[in-house]
Amino acid sequence: MERKKFLTGGLAALGLAVVAPFANSCKKESTKTSTTTSSSSSSSSSSSGSCTVTSSETAGPYPTITPSGYVRSNIVDGQSGVPLTIKLTFTNTNNSCAALTGALVDIWHCTALGYYSEYIDTPGGSYASVDYTASHFLRGRQTTDSNGLVTFTSIFPGWYSPRAPHIHVHVYNSAGTSLLITQIALPTDVCNTVYTTASPYSARGEQDTANTADMVFSDSLANELSTVTGSVSAGYVLTINIGVPA
């Protein structure tokens, strides 16, 4: 069942009441299909000495099926949108937050209109399902440098109901062992500007779910919110530090 339909209408269509345990299980996204190893789902952060581990999340929805096949820094792949440079800096919380070098970093996010590649997807509203199973846009893998940095060239992600705008991140060590899965939130003021003034985002308008009401970020926004600078005309730069227990 598709992500939005399940969360918003699945039980209602069956005539069932939502009991507390089930409602709690929907606070974080679940993985639909994945060949990656998921870390444990937890919205809370933890500390190692003076360093803080970034909150762990599930890999869904729609993780990259074969991440090793998309080693690239430019992940635009023909998608329309406002340019976004994504700069992620990783630190090792088990080593006094020293730069985490040589780690494999996968990212993926939706298009300006809320679609994911590699799946048959529906972003909700009046938008129809589209078969993107043969496409791989807005997905990529890079290896952290001596400063723990990876940089991707992309577009500003759109949104879909019932989620706030976000970017997925999966970090592995050099041997391919999963270290952390998390998600990145974007500042609401920047999102509002992009979604109301830039094409093709303005066709959908502002997101319908705030960061503070989001099922993932509502209890972990403090260490998953990125800094975004720039403008619609010049493009934006996203930066965030991510603590990983390596």
C-alpha cells in the first residue's frame, strides 16, 4: 500500500479504529523495500562524552535499491528545481567528534513535486501515480574526505503529505557496515519562499505539515535541522553536522 494512503486512509477504509500502539508505530516512517541494512529506529539522540549522536530514523520511504551503483556527487539527473548544494559533515562521536573519514554516505530525496525515483510513486493530492522504476534521479553516494565532508549537487526537495520536507541519509563504514540512518529537516522560512515563488514548486504551494508536527522531526528536530543559505535566483547551500557512533 502506498505511503500516504496507508497513513491517512488505510484504517478508515477498513472501518477500524486507530488504537494507541498502532498510532505510535506511525510516528516514524517504515521502509517499503530495501536492500540496505537499517539501523534501529529511535527518535532520541544519545551522547558519547561531549559529542551528540544525530537521531536515528528508518530508511523509508523508498531507499536506494543498489546504492553502490550511484557513486556520484551530481544527483540532479535532469530534474527541474532550484539548485541546492548539500554539504554534510560527519563526526565520530566515539572519538571525541573527530572527523569521520572514509565513510560511505548515501542520500536520496523527492522531486520538486514530491516523487521518488526507483518506485511507482504517488505524492498525494491531485497528482497521479508515475512509474519511475527505471529512473535513479536524486540519489547518490559519496565518501567522506579528510574533514568528514561530502558534497552533493541537487535541487531543493519538494514535499508530500503527511511529511515535512526532508532528505534521507544513510552512513556506512568503509567496509559497508551500517552506522546510522537519519533524515535532514529544512528551515520552514526557506521552504515557504521556494514553494510559493519558484517553478515547479509553486504548483503545489506550501507544505501541509510543519517540522514541529512531522512524524519524524516532531521529537528530534533540534539535531536534524539544517542551515540553508542563498536565494531562489542564485540557488541554496545546505549545511549540517551529523554525529555518528563509529
